[in-house]
Amino acid sequence: MGEQVVCVIGTRAQLIKMAPVMQLMERRGLGYRLVLTGQHRATMRELLEEFGIRTPATLLYDGAEVSGIGRMLLWLPPMLWRLVRLLRRYAADGPQRLEVVVHGDTFSTLLGALAGRIAGGRVLHVESGLRSFNIWHPFPEELTRLAVFRLAQVAFCPGAWAAQNLAGRRGIRIVDTGENTLLDSVRFAVSENDGGDGAGEQAYCVASIHRFENIFNLERFRAIVGMLERIAEHTPVVFVLHPATQRRLESSGLYPALAANPGFRLVPRMTYVPFMGLVAGARFVVTDGGSNQEELSYLGIPALLMRQATERPEGLGRNVVLSNYDPAVVETFLAALPEGRRLGVPLGGSSAPSAVIVDFLAGGD
């Protein structure tokens, strides 16, 4: 391969979605470098081991996990300088073209794209073309996407709808991968899972709430927790607590009541394979995660999406309901829950989005 490929990854979600790409590069003997920005720290090493990623990772930042927009803005400038220096050092290793692969819509995506351009590399954006067309929902992700679109020279779009959102933009090559690489991640987790986490045969709901616009809006957060408490009156709720969510529950005084509620099981955030095992056994899921929306669309599990808008079409009108924080929508969703689950995209189908990306990198286009 005539390129020096560098994958810049900051969050767990990015690592999960990029893991199948890195797995395939390693199977084909295509060397690459892996840089973890340190935006997320917990479970990153465990996820690398879970997916069997053998390429050693370089850690850009070794401090406390970065969360909150204020801390991110302070974190970004020194990390940009560090990453530019690192990429220039990689580029000096040989005559190859520097290819900087970034993913998604986080501050680490913007960091990698900026550093890649400053270092003279080509920026390739995976999961490109997603738009909500509202800068406040989700915030700041929508602004990050717009900035990265301007910096990227290659856009790997997870479908024609995403590619269309980039139509007419100059200086960017659009590659349609057909589906999100997350499909390959779900396939891997399903094949690796040993039957879940032991939740048993009883029907249960999985809840995962962690987005900025939900946990830092106290009125909204209380309303979501209240809704989960009502669900727990008839269906046990397994509440997966991201660190920021647990801190918010504790600071708002909501945690003790949930911990004492027999209808709740509070569990720490887990790595991917056990989480997918937990979700795959659920009757339904309440989440605010875009990745969860996609995973559940593939698995066909009913999902209530606690957001005002979503940039993804997967599952909408089928098994995913966008709540828009409307109590009537929530009640209708709960009343209409089917007894069984419908399958979404066949996990054994022919679509292989990760292979499209690796074929492109291997071809040196």
C-alpha cells in the first residue's frame, strides 16, 4: 500500500464503528497507525481487545476523560498541536501519502480533520453526510459535521441519502458504502455473544440516556427519569449508566430513589459484546443514542428515541419511534408494543460497508 494510513479515534462509539475496518485491514495485511485522542478513556483498551485489534495504539492525551463543551474547547488546541506534530513525524517515515481517517461528528473528528489538513495529509471521513439540518439538534454535533465536511477530501457515506447531503460540494470525493460500518460491528457482536448478561427469560426494557441535551437540561432529565419510573411499574428497566449520567443522577438527587426501586437494575456502562447481548434480549429499548438507533434497526427491536431530531433514517416508521419529548408519542409507543420482535436488515446479507472502505484504501485511489 502506497499510503501511510492513520486512524484517529476519540470515543467508544467511534472505536466500535471503526473496529471492523481495522479488523479487515489487519486480516489483509494492510498496515496502519492508530491514534487514540483520549477524549474517552474508560473501556477503550477493553474494546480493542474485544474486537481483537492487534495494531498498537498511540495515546495522544493521558488525563481525565473529557466531557462537557467547555472542557472540550480547552482540550482541543493543545491536542491539535500534539496531533499535528505526530502526523508530521509519521509522514516523515517514508515517501507515502499521508491518509488521515476520521469518523463521525465529535470533537475528536474535528481534531483529526484539522490536524490532517495542517500536516499535509488527505482527510477521509467515515460516516459522512449525516445531517439533521438544525444546528441545535444535535448540538454541537451538527456544527462539527459542517466543519468536517469542508476539511475532508474523501467522504464515506452510509447510504445514498447521506451521499445526497454532500451533493454539489467541491473538492470532496463521495464513496457510498451502502450501510454504516456499524452493521459489521453488530454482526461481530452477535457472532461473539454467549447469550447476554444473564437477564433471564423475563421481559425487560433497556434504557441508555447520555446525550448532552438530555442530561444537562434538568427539567427534561427529570421528565425522562419519571417516564422510566412509570415503565418500571410494569416492565423491569435495566438502566445502563454512562459516567456522566450517573453523576447527573447523583447531583440532581434522583439516584437514591432509582437505586431503591425494585423495578430498576442500575448497571455500569459495559463493553460492546455484552451490551449487545443485553439489548438483543430486551423487549424494547429507550435511548438517545444515534448508534443505538442503527443497531436496533438492524436487530428489529422496538426503540423509543429520546430526541427532538435525528440525522439517521434507520428504523424510523418501522421499529424506531422519535419521541420529540411528546408524552402522547411516548404513551402511544408503549401501548403499541408488539409481543414479538421483527428482524431488520439481515445480518447475514451481502452488504459489507467496511470492505468498501478497505478496498478504497488498498487501491490507493
